[in-house]
Amino acid sequence: MKNRPKGFSLIELLVVVAIVAILAALATPSFNTMLVRRAVQGAAGALVSDLRFARSEAVRRSAQVSICALAANSSNTCSGAPANWATGWMVFVDPSDSGTRGVRDGTEEILRVQQPLPNIATVQQLLVPSNTLLYIPFEASGWARANSNQTFAFTPTGTVPAGTVRIVCVSLQGRVRMLVEGATACSS
């Protein structure tokens, strides 16, 4: 009886490594697109969550609660015009007796702060002119105040694969929703 050596030959091993390398090269673009889509969906989901939180807090507290774009490199100051929502946002109690609506003064309670989101180039308001709405106020009834009917488009950094821009809609009734991939505008 002959003993045959067990294991792989060098040729067999090189063939397997070549096949794995080819498959990895084919899968990398799809994997990158998936990661970009996840980043954009996560960022849009964070805004949807905070808008819904602001609405529910307004109802719970029976007071106006606003969400505003953060100023660059800040965690407690709303940005001025034009609003850059990609730098993050802040949810705060904005009572009617405050000096300026939508601008947090030193005494108004901060409820949540979202720092700049990784891999997001822009969070564009799709109004003409764009990025003019500096904050979204929710009244004690849960309704968004006048001119708060808003559409946000989240765009990733770098090359933008088709279908990765996500749209978030805010209605005057205060309803917040994220549209499915590929949608380009909120319907009435």
C-alpha cells in the first residue's frame, strides 16, 4: 500500500488564490455602494428621528420645540443664513416668551444635539431659494409652524452612486418621513 501525501499542491493553491482575488475585485464596487447607501440612510434616519422627537416633545411639554442647523464647530449655537444642516443640528425648547424664535438663547433647554455626520457632503433643502429655513418649529399641538413644509436631500461625499441620495419630508402637519431610495421629491 502506497502512502499518498495529503494537502494541496502549489499550483492548486495559486489557482484558488487567483479565483478569490477575481471575486473580491468584482465585489468591491458593490460593497462600496452598499456602504455609501448605509451612511446616507443612517444620516437621513437620524434627522427623521430627531424631527419626530422634537414634535413629540412639543406635545409632551405643551410648548414650542425647535430644531435648527448647528453653526460650524458648535454644539449649542444655531447657524445663521445660509443654513448648513450637514454640520449637525440641535433640538431645543423654544418658548413663545423667548426673544427670537428659532435661535437658542442661553436659558433655553437643549434636548438633543447631532454632531456633523460622517460621509455626508450636503444636506440640501430643496426649496427656492435653498437653505433659507434656519429652523423647524413644532407647536404644542404637534403641527409644524408656517413655512415649515420642507424637503431635505442627503448627499454622500465623493462619487455619488446612482440612487444613494435620500429625501426627508416634513409636512405642515408635522409629519416627518423618509422617502424610498430613488425618490426625488415629496408629494403633496
